[in-house]
Amino acid sequence: MTDVRYPFTAIVGMADLRLGLLLNAVSPAVGGVLVRGEKGTAKSTMVRALAGLLPEIATVTGCRFACDPAGADPQCPDGPHAAASGTDRPAHLVELPVGVTEDRIVGSLDLERALAEGVKAYEPGLLAKAHRGVLYIDEVNLLQDHVVDLLLDAAAMGRSYVEREGVSVRHAARFLLVGTMNPEEGELRPQLLDRFGLTVEIAATREPGERAEVVRRRLSYDADPASFAAAYQAEEEALAGRITTARALLPQVELTDQALRQITAVCAAFEVDGLRADIVMARTAVALAAWNGRLEVLEEDVRKAAQLALPHRRRRNPFDAPGLDEEQLDRTLAEHAASDDSADDAAPEGSDPFDRAGSGEDGPGPEGPDGPEGGDDGPDGGPDGGGGGAPEPSARSAPATPEAGPEASDAPPPGSGAPAPSGGPVAAAGEPYRTRLFKVPGTGKGAQGRRSPAETDGGHTIRSRRPQGLLARLHLSATLQAAAPHQVARGRASRALVLRKDDFREQVRQGRESNLVLFVVDASGSMAARQRMTAVKGAVLSLLMDAYQRRDKIGLITFRGSGAELALPPTSSVEVGAARLEQLPTGGRTPLAAGLLRAHEVLRVERMRDPHRRPLLVVVTDGRATGGKDALARAGQAAGLLGAQGIASVVLDCEAGPVRLGLARTLAGQLGGTAVTLDELRAEGVAALVHAHRSVGKFDRKAA
């Protein structure tokens, strides 16, 4: 392992990512960068390489919170710093692990000493270390909700707070927030998504020559990191000097009224929420002008700022892909340009100020490969070739052509669905809607979420217990009750309590957890025959959106023809689940037993991987079972196997028509769960709410 970072100027391509990072280095007020892209694209490498380009910062000598001697934080725990001396040091790059704890982020306070001795023994956390530097979060979309809440508070207020039973510590925490994520592993909470000033979509190049150069440079770096970095030292110094120059020029850049009108017009035209987008665009446009050595913001700066600041703010639901309509952007800019602008003054359409200005003084080096991979990136990282959009999630291939059977003739008429790769028709999904809330009975201990009751770091206090590890959430009244009977024996001689370690009690809080929602969807000919798949897919899509909002993991099993297929292994990416659902073909027999047995196997494996995450099984079917002898009886046996293990389940009854057999409700009984119809799934409607109340009560009694 080497401590020599891969040079920033040695990474080729990914122009938008490079520009976004450099603009934040010039103006940290831009608000950071979110990097979205497939694995193995050198996302982490480029972020880590940026730290070597940042100018040094002056800090108060001995201060653990990086206070500036020219304006020290008056609330600094190591203060006051009156007339303090300063030293220069590089800005810190602080990496936030996915599994980080709350105390590691904000710091830890020794509550025992605070209560018994009145001493604030505080150990700074990662937010203190990142102050005036870079806070880098690899796989930011996998952070737990309570960690995200802490980051939101710090990003919004520029301060970190530690509150423990009346004892508080606070300090400045202003940092450049950079996050990387693979969209296939799940999306980011909208609140945190909006905190990132800019977003960049990246994908590896498919050009063989560039990919070969990637491997060549990576091998060269691995063989001799020091020599490889030394070859780019001059270019690194030139780029660092350009950042310093742009920072000095930044306060002199003028944001003209015309540019400001264009910024606000673009934000209004794209209907972004709130005014943060306008502010971020203005700061980005000013930073672009400074980066290019200009004292005035031009239309090309506004255009590029929109491309970086708006795509992630246009999402309206979890299934919307980030993006920007370039034609609409150009049209809006043209409509709000000054009437006396000449064609000679306009920027060439599609020009990239970084590429133009970077061709000279910053010396990014010849086009070459990406650097080595870090974090989640693998050894096959590659250049981006210009920061192009990330590819859409690839869909799993459809099941094999179903065997001929009694239901094969039940396919929809021509024109009702597009032919699937396997030959089966594909029905479009209906519009999603708000669904009822289904919970797993009992109290779990899974990851914090928004579905089922659980013991969590958040929520309300339900009881106390002896500390399990470091005392983090003191239960004050329980601690006093435990210590009170022993005060005389301990020789208490003053008003102060005499406390022992065994007296301390911590809070046990109840909140809500996320679950594994496993969908088992009937895609047989009986579902397509009555043209119900549009409504069924709309219902499943609605449940997927509900799972996204409640921070669940999801999985998708489909059954049709001769067997069942795991179309989507359990994942946090609801977007991928929606893509799989859209491409789900229908037709053939109904191997219900195979679908249930596949669900049993998937849940068994997931129980070993994540024993604390409780599952919720959602079976979408009309209850019919065909294909083979005693198909219905075998389905009942498979359902009984799941029910005997106490797996919470819901059956979405898709049966339609004047004559109904009630097979789905029978299946729900065998599973030990509850059945709801498509109409009852909607949260709206008085009838649905009444039925929900009765069904949930019945569900809880059976599961108990």
C-alpha cells in the first residue's frame, strides 16, 4: 500500500467531474459535488487526488478544530484563541465510512466525567477534522438515516452540535461535501440530495484505445507510484496555482443583471423546488468566470452552471432519471438574453470552459487513462471521455419461452403489449399512487427506516437498561434512581451525587426500521388474459415507491411458464426494480408453488446475510396454480412452509370478473398473512381505510 496519491492531472476524460471538483476548490460556497456513476470509473480516485491541489490553510497552533487565526470560532471547545499564533498545513480530506457511528461523526462526550466531575471531556469527531477541508463519502446513498440527519444539520448550519443530557459542545463544521454513489445500489434521500451543490453523471468509455491506456497507466503507477507522480508534478503545481489565482479573483467577478435574469429564468423554467438552485447556479457561474480568468459572468457560464446544478433537482419521484433538456435550456437562455447582444459575443454552443481554458496553463497532460481505483472502484477503472450520462440500469433477460399449456391461449390480443425478448407480451405499468402501510408485527432491531417498529438510535424512549458499550444516551432519571439508595453508604458529604459506573443507565428508544420487501409476482397467462397486468404493474410500482420512501430493501421474483426467476436480487435500488417490472413479460402457465419456494430460498439466504433485517413478503397473484399434478395443493404446501416460519406476508388479490374463486384469500390464510384487492391497496377512500384497520388488526393477531 502506498501513500502517494494518483495525480489529478493524470486522469483523463470526465471533464464535467473534473470541472465540478475544481469549481468547488475555487469557491467552497458552491456546496460540493455528488458523483453518480457505474462502478470502476475512478470516482474515488479523482476525489482523493483533488486534496493534493487544495491550498494550505492557516490554523491556530494546537487547536483540534482548525480555527483560523484571523477569525477564530468564539465557541471553539479549545478556545478562546485571543491573539493566537498560527501555522499552515494542508487541508484535510476526511473519509466517512458507510458504517460510521454517530459518536464517530460528531465526537464523543464522556458523560460519566461530565456528571461526576463537571468536566467536559470531549473527543472531536470527523466533522471537526473536516472543517475547512473536504468531507468525502463513498457510497453516500448507503448511509443510515440517522447519519444523514447529522450531515444535513452540519451542512445547513455550518456547525456541529453534541447534546448529552444538558451538556453541550458545539464547534464550526464547514467543509466541501463530496459524495460518490452507484445508482444501481439505491437512491439518495431528497433532503441530502439537495444539499449537494452540483451533480455529475459519469460512465466509463467504451473506446478500446482509451481503455488500453487506462490499464497501461495503472500498471505504471502500481509499479512505481513515486516516479509516476513525479512525472506529473509540474502539471499538478500549475493547476494548484491556477486554483489559488481563481480564488483571489473570485471577489472581483461581477454577476450582471442579465446573467442573474437568465439564472432565475432557467430555474423557473425547469420548475425546481425552492431557491437553493438559483443561489447555487449564481455561485457556480461566478466561480466559472473566475476559473477562466474573467471579471464578468457570461451566458456560457450560466449554461454550464445549469448543466451542473439542476439535473438532480428536477426529480419528481424515485423513478425519474436525473437530466436536463438541452433544447429547453438554450431556448430559455435565448429568450432572456439582452437584445443588443451580438453573435460575436455569444459563447459557442456546447463549449466547455474547462476544456478551453485547460488547454494551456493548467497542463492537464495528454489524454490518457484514469488513475487507480479507490473505495468501491475496481482495478479496471477507465476514463469517461467527457462526463457522459450514466447508462440506464440494464434489465435482466426475460424468462425462457413458456411451455405450451392450458393458459397459453390466454395471451392478450395484438397491440396490447410489445413483444418481449423471450416472445411474451409486455404490458405498460399504470400510474403509481399512495398505498396503505404494511408493517411487520413485533419490534425489530434492524437498520433505521420508516416502516416497522424497532429499537433504534432515534425515536422515543420506552425504557432504560445498563449501558452496552460506550454510554451514548444517558437515561438521567433511571441513573439517579439507581444511585440514590447508595448515597449514605458511599459517604455523601455534599450536594453532589456520588456516582459509580454501575449506576449509569442508557435509554432504549423505539423508532421504525427498514425491512426487506420481497415481491413475488404472477406473470402467467391468466394475468395477461384479462388485461390486468397494467393495473397490477401500477400497484407493484406504487408499492415500490412506498418501499423507497420507507428506506426498504426490495427483491423481485416472477413466476410463469415452467418455473420462477429471481428477477432482482435484494437491493436498495428501487429504480432498478421499476425497470425490471416495466420489462416483465407475461404468458404461460402459473407455477405458484415454484414462486413461493424461490421466495423461501431467497429469504433463507438473506437471513444469514442480514439477520436483523426482517422480511415482508408481498405475493401478487389471483391465486390460481397450474402446471403439473396437484399444482394448487403444492402451492398450499409451499405457503404453509413460509407461514410456519412466521414470515409476515401480504397477498395482493388480482382476481377479477363477476365470478371469483377466492383462491388468493385462501393463499393468504395458508401464509398466515392478509389479502387485499387492488382497490383496497390505495390509501385514499374511506372504505379502504376502514378495511385497512380491520385487516391490519387481523394480520397482527394471526402473526402473533
